Amino acid sequence: MKEIQQPQHQRRRGIGRKVGLVVILMQMVSVFFAVAMCVTMFRSLTTGILEERCVSGTDMLSYLLSQSRGGVEMDSLLDQLKDRMGCEFTIFEGDTRAYSTVVQNGQRAVGTKLSPELSKLVLQQGQSFVGEATILDEKYLASYVPIRDESGTINGLLFAGISVAEANRQTFNTIVASSVVSLGIIIVCSLIMAAYLKKTVSSPLAEISQVARRLVAGNLGLSTGEEVNINVRSQDEIGELAFIFKDTIQRLRSYIGEISTVLSSIADGDLTHSAQQSYVGDFASIRQSMDTIGDHLNDTVKHIRESAEQVALGSTHVSNSAQSLAQGTTEQASSVEELAATTSEISGNAQRTADGTKEAGQFVDEAGGHLSVSVGYVQQLNTAMGKISNSSEEIRKIIATIENIAFQTNILALNAAVEAARAGSAGKGFAVVADEVRNLANKSDEAAKATKELIEGSLTSVNEGSDVVALVTQSLERTSQSAAGVTERMSAVVDAVENQTTAISQITEGIDQISAVVQSNSSASEECAAASRELSNQAILLKELVSTFRLK
């Protein structure tokens, strides 16, 4: 919304100032008319007062003359009375001025005549005159009183008067003084009125205006916690306006505060909060719209949450299936690789088996030849073993002879020892020799016995060896016959192994093709598993985000 601003070229004028100016203008107009009326009335009043003063002057002069005795200086008396009363005084003898304070051309105006009208009125008719009169071409407010002698005859008159110009000057001074006093009173009243208007009108309206500007600026003090107060206690329309403003601000603070709380709760994911206050007027539509938004948002988030849970569950299943598929494909690729390696190894082994079989055939042929030779060698060994057996028999006989010799030598040694014992000391040396011979005979006997045992063992071994050689000879003959059969069969095995090698090579090529397909499937399965995991993660993230909302 476009902000409404006060024009910069227009200076704001307070309503209190306007009211004050109107009041001052009315006071000035009232005072003007009052002063005009007062001037008119004051002029009449002043004229009357001055006339009364003139009358008082003539009365005073008449009294002083009646109380005076001869030898009194009249001019001095009149001058003193003039100073006291502020009037001009003249004593007429007949209609001629005999003594006077009126000055004409720097001298007292004496010897001049009274006007015929006044002379007739006062001197002839004996009446007093109070009013305006022209004296020596100058207007005066005058009082004329006739002078009577003891017999009551009028022989002169007394005059007391004030110049109209002087009277006007005094009136003007009085009016000026009154105007100054009135102006001072107007100023004081205006100041009092201005202070009163400022207190009762300007200040409350200024405070209301300031609050209204804050309201226009959107500053209700909600963010700072500051209360917006209007300190207006008057019982007039301004007080009612202040109360309405205050109530409006409180309502706005309450409404905006609750709306801000509800919106903050929605921003924090809590959709359980709703407006609780009773909104009046057009604000009711705001609450209705806010409740509608909250309900729609609550339903939308609820549907999103349900969809997110279903997507998360489905993506988890898809991810698990894709992972299992990728794992199975990987295992299949590994198995195919192992199978290819095994097949390759089998092919190599088959080739090596074929080669080995050929070599084995050759070895069998050679072994057949060697077996024939071995049979001859074994037969020769058998002959040699017979000769060894005969030689061992002869050695056994010789050892038996050595045993007899050793036995006889031992007997001879015993006899020699007996004879040496009989000979005594002479036969000691012979006894020693006999002992040594006996010892040698014993050792020879023991050696002969040991040799005999060895010879007998050798004979036994030779006999056993002869038997074994006979058996080996028979076995070698059978082995030679079997080797011929093995050679024939080895040729057949070589042919079969070569055929298997060719078949295994074809199998290896097929397995390599299968391995390439499985590798491609494995890559696709891994990409599918990665995409499924990403989808699952996004679904979980969406579920976590939606789970932050608290629903009704």
C-alpha cells in the first residue's frame, strides 16, 4: 500500500493554534468595540467630570473670595487655585475680566469682555452656566457663576474652565492608558487561553497525532514490548477520541500479536495454533481467512506427510531390491569371473594334461624299455644275492673257528694264571700276560659272537632279499606287460584331452561374452541402486521435513 505523506511545502498548523488565533481575533474585535464604546462613554464621562471640576472650581473660588479679607493678591490666589484644581480661573467685574489665569500673547487676558450671550444669561438673568464656551478664540469647558453683593445685586461673575484641547489630551492619555492595560489584559488572557488550549486541545491532539503517525508507520511496539499510551484524561470529544484511539491500538496490538504468534507457529512447523480472540468488523474476515489458510495448510501437510511416508517406504523397498539386485549382479559377475578363470584354468590344465599325457606316453615307452633292463638287472641281483649268501655261510664257518680259538685261548690263559699263582712271585709277570691274553680271548670271543650275529642277520636279509627280488622280478615282468597296455590307452587319452581342450576353449569364449553382459548389468544395477538410495534419502529427508510440522 502506498504510504500517505504530508506535503513538504505545507506547514502543519496545530488546531490549538488555530483556535487560539480565532479566540484572540474575537477578543481583539470585542476589545475594539468595547474600547470604541468605552471611548464614547469615557469621553462623555470625562466631559462630565471636567465640568464637575469646573463647577467645583467656581465653588472653591467663590468660597475663597467670601472668606478673604482685603489685601489679598487676586492673581496669586487664582494661580494657586489653578495649580490645585487644574483649571483656568477668571474674576469678572461686570462683563469685564478683571483677574484671570488665561494668558494671551504672553500676558494675562484682563480687560476683555464676556460674550453677550453669556453676559445676558449670567449677568442679566442670574443663571449659572456649565458647558462649552469659546474664550479668546479657544474652546473651553466652562462654569460661570454670578457674583452677588450683600444686597443680592449681580455685579460680576466667576469663571472656571478647562481647555477642550487639554481635555482631549487628557482623554487621549486616559484612552491610551486604558488601551495599554486592555492590551496587556488581552495578552495575558491570550497566554492563559493558549496555555489552556495547549493543555486541553493542542497537546492531546499532538499526542494523538503522534500515535496516529506511529500507527501509520506500523509501529505498535510489538517487537520491542513498548506500550503505546495516550495520556489524555479530558472528558470531552478529544478525550473520547483518545479513548477510541487507545482502544483501537489495543485491538490492533491484540489482533496483530495473535496473528504474528499463529504465523510464527506455522513458520516453526506447529499447525495446531489458531486464532482464539473474537475479531470484530472487517477483522473477522481476516480471522476467517487465517483459519482457512491454517486448515488448508494442515490438510496439505497431512497429505504430504502420508505421501512422503509412502514414498519413503516404496523407495526403501526399491532401494533394498536394487541393492540386492546390484549385490546379486556383482556376485554373479564375480562368479562368472571366477567361472571364466576356472574354465581358463581348466583349459590350461587340459592342455597341460594333454601335453603331460603325451609325455607320459613317452615316459611309459621309456619305462617299458627300462623295465626290461630292470628285469635283467634284478635277475643279475638275484644271482649276486645267491653268491652273497654262499659267502656269508663261509664267513659263518670261519667265525665259528675263531670262537673255538678264542675259547681255547681263554682256557690257556686260565691255566697260565693258575700256574703263575703257583709260581708265586716269580710267576707274577707271567700272570699279567696270562690276564691280558685272557682278556684278548674274551674280546675275540665277543667280537666273533657279534660278527656271527651280524652274519646270521645278513644271511637272513639276503634270504629275504632273494625272496623280494624274486617277487620284484615277477612284478616287473607284469609291469612291463601293463606298460604296453598303458601306452595304448595313453594315446587314446591324449586324443580325448585334445578334444576337451577345444570344447573348453569354446566354453571360455562363451563365458567371456556372458561376463561382459554381466558386467554391463552390474554397472546398470549399481546405478539403479545409487538412484534408489538417492530417492530413498530424498524421501527420508522429505519425511523428516514434514515430520517437523505439528498437525491438528
